[in-house]
Amino acid sequence: MPAPQIRSGIQPRVFEIAACGGFQIIDRRDDLFEIFNEDEIVTFDSIPDLIDKVKYYTKYPDERLKFINAGLKVVNRNTWKDRATIILANV
């Protein structure tokens, strides 16, 4: 479930789930797309949208695999070393 108290940024849980090969549907946030592309993670805009997506991905489990694999790639290209390189380049 989303954490509405966090208005911006990405929760570590998003990376933890992806690193474990998990499938997730998370609330849409602009900050999310600084790390993920639209085709790498499933988001929802409203509770009805979430319900529709849960039903869809429950019915079509194979569709989840592309997001699971994409999530693993995102984690692999966003290591602490990668982040430190970006931070140092901006200092």
C-alpha cells in the first residue's frame, strides 16, 4: 500500500520489492519516473484504477513478468555506486 504521508521521493520498499523479483502496483508519483520508465513499473491513479489493475494482473500472470524483469534491471542500474557517481558529478 502507498504511504500518503510521503509526497515526493521514492520509498526504499519500491527498490526492495523489485530487487526481490516481486511485482508491484504503486501510486503514481512524478519522482518515480526519474528512476523508472513508464513500461518498467505499474502505477495507479485512483482506487478504481488500482482495483482494475489488480484484477487484470491476477487474471494474466504472464503480463507481470515483463515488469518483474524490468524492475530487476532498474535495480541493477541504480546501485549505490551509480547514485554516488551522479551525486559527485553534481557537486
